[in-house]
Amino acid sequence: MIAGVLLYHIKNPEATFWALVDIMYEKHLRMIYLNEFKHLHNHCNSIMHHISNKLNDLHQHMIDLDIIPASFLNGWLLSLMSTSIPMEHMHLVVDNFKK
């Protein structure tokens, strides 16, 4: 999914490949796919910690509804949210990896 998003915006297969390499190695996104997704779970826990601290009403609502955060956070993180954000706006997410 990430390669598809990059190719959609970059339009050049070779440049897309090198952008993917940069994101995976230089920005350390590769880590979320290793060690039985240990880093992915850490990211999910960190996001939920921030939600509970900053958006307590939302956090409580999720608890009341028995919403398991990993059920949506895993997919969002693994795809850089490309399954939720319209493709024409994904450049805003991808641009953040350039910093």
C-alpha cells in the first residue's frame, strides 16, 4: 500500500523505489514490520496513551463500546493511513516523512 501511494504521487517507478527505501530505513518505518510487529504494538499503545491523556471523553467512549484500538490502528499504521485518507490528500502524510 505504501509503495502504491508513493507511486501515485511520484509517478516514477525508480524514484518511488528509492523513496520507499528511505521511508523504511532512514525513517525507521521498517521496524514496525519486524519482531512479530513489536514496534507496531508499541505505536498503538503510545497513540492510545495520548488519546487517554488528551481526549479522555473519546477514550472513555471507546472503553464503553468495547472498541479494541488495535482493530483500526494496526491498519492505519501499516498503510500510513492510506486506507482512510483520500489519495489526493495523502501527499500531506508523505510530506511529513521528508522532514
